[in-house]
Amino acid sequence: MQTKDVLLELRTKNGLSQDELADKIFVTRQAVSRWENGDTVPNTETLKLLSKEFNVSINTLLGAPNKLICQCCGMPLEDEIIGKDKDGFLNEEYCKWCYADGTFTYSNMDDLIEVCVKNMVNDNISEEQAREYLQQTLPTLNYWKKYEQLSDNGEFEAFKEQLVKEINELQIEGMPKLDKLNALVGKYVNIEYPLPSGVKAKFLNDNTTYLGNQLESEIVDGLFFGVIANMDFIMICTYEKDVENPELILFKKR
């Protein structure tokens, strides 16, 4: 698709008139009309505003001329998993798992490889093949090549260690000691819990990246603990295989 077609589709999909879109991104209606007629293309700053407004990459707005991959983990980048800067703009170099609200979530390549391997193994790719591929690919990516420039001197790792300590100090019965926290996008861990009233509710934001892990109960076979945390809270739940019978057992503000 060309830029004119992408913009027309996104505007109509979001129920906006040309005037309404123009007001949101500080241009005239005539400018929007010219884009949609293919007479002109938005400038770089306007493309950034359109990207933020529609929550799609500039690459998508330009008709997807480039194949984007995360420059930390190597994952193909689709619009819905692109990470965001602190100002809310999409950062087209990283996925949500590796880069959340302006913060890089991995400082140890080996830890990242272990997380990625689990998600790559299937009928066509063995664990050894996945690990070998990642060991060869990750060092060629921008984040790891520029790690000294991009890293935060261990501040985020120190924060994760503090979180792990706080969670272990809760001494939840049956929950084994937590060793590490991984980046988890809310959409994949936003479990619906039954409340005493009979209503079911979710407590996370699908588009936010959290820290978490899954641990197998030490005393009940087939029971798992789900741990989710960020700067503001610690949340622990239990569930059975395939997230059956979830129960929220702790929510603690930090």
C-alpha cells in the first residue's frame, strides 16, 4: 500500500474526519486531503505524530518498505509489539519485551537467549538450533554492539534484584524461591480473575510491559504461581495448567 492509502484507511478505521485528524496533529484539513490524494507526503515530524495517534510505525505509514527486527532480540517487529519511548512514541528498533517506556529490560545476553529459546523451539527448530542461531545473531544487533552507550550502568538490573528480594521476603506458602524476573507484555499475562461478587475482572494493561515469572508449586502438583511486578506493585496469583482456575492471592503496593 502507498502512504495515501494507509492514511485513508487508518483515518476511516478510527472514525475520524479529515478536520478531526488535522486538529489532532496540528495541520490543516487541506494538508490531510493532499496526503490522501497522493499529492504530498507528511514530513518526518508529522509522521511521528501520526504514528503516535494511530499506534502504528512510521514504516507502516510509508507502506512498510523495510522489514523491521528488534535490535536486541532479533524478533520481527509488527506494530502491536513495538516498544515505546518515555514520551509514548513508538521506537522502531525494539520490541516491547526488550524496551519498555524508554527502559531496556535486558543487560545480560545469556539471560535473553534463555528466554528466547523457550519461545522458538517447535517441531521445526530444536533447542540447540535456536540457541546457536541466537548466539550468532544477537552480537550483530545494534543494542549489543552499542551496549556500553545504551545501557543504564546496571540500574535496571539492580531494580530487578530489589524486586526479587521483596517478592521472596513475602514467603508465600508453597512458592519456591524466585531467581529472576523477565519482561512480559500485559496482553499475554492479563488474566481474568473471579471476584467474590461473581464478576470477573482484569487488573493489568494489555499494552504495558511488566516483569514476571512462572513458578511451579512445591506442595501442590499441577499448580503454578504467576508473579507480576513493576515499580508500583507486586501481584501473585495461582492457576492450573493452561491458566485454568486462576486465583489472585496477593496484590501489594510498593
